[in-house]
Amino acid sequence: MVQTPLGSNTPESCDSPVSVAGGGFRIVRPKGGFVADLFSSRWVVNPVSSFKLLMIPVLLYINWELLAPYIAPYLPNPVAPLLFISYRIPDSSPDDPRYAKGYLDLAFLAFHIVFYSFVRQFVTIIICHPIARYFGIKKRAKLDRFGEQGYALLYFAVMGAWGYRVMGQQHTFWYRTEHFWIDYPHWQMKPELKRYFLMHAAYWCQQLIVLLLRLEKPRKDYNELIIHHFVTLWLVGWGYLVNLTLIGNAIYMSMDIPDAFLAFSKLLNYMGWHKLKVGSLAVFLVAWTYFRHWLNLVILWSIWFEFDLIDESNRVWAPKTGAWLVWWMKYQMVFPISVLQVLNLFWYYLIWRIVIRSLRDVEVTDDRSDDEDGDDDDDDDAKDAKED
């Protein structure tokens, strides 16, 4: 589920296997069931199938732990890389262990793509839809939008807080940008930093799968979302490969924290708490401006002016030593982050439109969703606006 400033895709249509008719939770099982879901990629939007897929490696891991001591006591659990981070550096201190990167990280990534598919649908349908009905939301499209914002609030609040904690363990706290480059390459990662980075990468991979396969109905800014996803994964992939996880942590935080404020504001709107929503929007606008624009520009400034803080001996292309930052890598970093800034400015314009609407005491709606709900929803929104 993509959380850009004006919402994100939700299981609104495209033959989603999840039905909420009658106020209950019902899974429409297509012909072929679980196997068909695997081959059709419906497991991405079907929580039952994604849960079954998750349980396969979990049960295999438990089975190995129980039986291996009697059969193969000296062999490591082959399923562990799916569930846990790999490549602990053997000579790192037990009190301060460090981890490197490697190909088995792709296994961790794959498992957690499935994990996010399940969690997203579970939170949306099992938790958020009943809450939405409690507040009088009945139409399918609005139920799904409430669910997507509930999931967004949970995800970005958790990851924003986690990112703050991770940054607090580094010399880069709070955006001390010179430490992005001093002592590079930063290939020996604290375990929490590595886990945090890979969990984020899995989230964005899962969202790109949903968008590219069009498993959910695209919104008006579908093209912008595709660009945003590719740029984000470009930064994630390169950042991890070339040992720039510290700057990656800083970029993640600049996106996650304001998105949590946005999701909270939209939930208040859907619940009808419009006066509280206006105050929340004001806080969100400040957070968005600071994190998505000011800190983004601080990071760009650091790349352009502090890049040379890297020791000259490490400004080489030497993968064996973990050093990748030759001179042209500066431009490879500036370009995608600048693209993100352009997208942020586009959404900033849309945000101000919403803020102006809220000041006029009109119910805030997602500009990207105006034509998704049908005439009935439009009529209801018009009535709500008149009543307000």
C-alpha cells in the first residue's frame, strides 16, 4: 500500500478476493484455491493465501529445529535466512554484533514481501473495516479508503518510530550529515539497522508488485506512483549495495513520519471529526514541509557539498573492500533524490488544495479518488458538504 501525500491504492476493485458484504469477513475462493492464487499472484491481496504461504517456511523452520539435533546436529537451519537476517561478522563483539550483506538477504526480502501482503489485508479488513462501520461508513469505496489509511497510520507510525530509534544508535543523529560520509564504507551494520533497512525494502517491493500487476484499481496519479516506486527502490537498492544505509535511514525517516500524520488526518476526516481534522492537518502540513522538503534539501546539500569528506582512498570502485563511491556516484545520488523532491512538490500543491478546502469547512476528499466511488458517493459527499 503506497502512502503518498494523498492516499494510496486499496483493495477497491479488480476482482479482489476479499468481500465485506453483509458486514462480515468473507473470502471468495476462486477455482483452484491456494494453488491458483499462487500462480495468479492473488496471494498479494488474499490474506488467507498469503497467510498459508507465510506458514510454510515457519513450519519448516520449527520442524528443522525440533528434528535436526537428532539427524543433522551440525547443519544450520536452511530456512533461517527467510525469517532472520544473515551474515553476522564472526569477529564482531557479542555485545555489539555487526552484520554484512549478501545474497541470502534476498530470501529475507522475499519472505517479508509475503508478510506485508498478509498484514496489509488483515489490518485493512479485520481491524479497520469494523471501526469504519462503527463510525457510520458503509459504502465499499469509503470502507477501503478508511482501511488503507488505517494501515498507513500503523505502518508509518511504527517505521517512523523505529527509524528514529535506529538513527539514535548512529553518529548521524539528528541529521548530522557529515557522518553520512566520514568513515565510509559503512558495510558493518548494526543488526537493527540491517533489519530495518530490509523491512523497508520489502514493503516497497510489495507495493510495486501491486501497482505493476494492477491487482487494485489505479488512481489518478498512477503514473506518479509508479515513478515514485521506481525511484524509491532505486535508492533502496543502490543504497544497500554501495553501503549507504545511514543516508538511507535518513531518507526513510523523512518520508515515514509525515505520512503517519497524513493518514491520521484522513482517518479523522472519514470519522466525521472535522474540527479536529483541521488542527491535525495543520500539524501535518508543518511535518510535511519540514521532513519532505527541508530535510530532503539538507540531504541533497550534503551529497553535493560533503561528498568529499569520504577519504580519498575510499573514493574508488572497489567492491571487495566495500568502497563504491567513485566521483560520478555523486550524480547518481543527486538525480533520484531530486526526482523525489519534484514529486513531493507536486503532492505539496495538492496538499494545499486540501488545506484550503478544510479552511472553507468542506469535507476533505482525496483528489485522486473523485471519480472512483460512483455517482452515489458523489451525491452523498455533496449532501455532507451542504449539511456542514
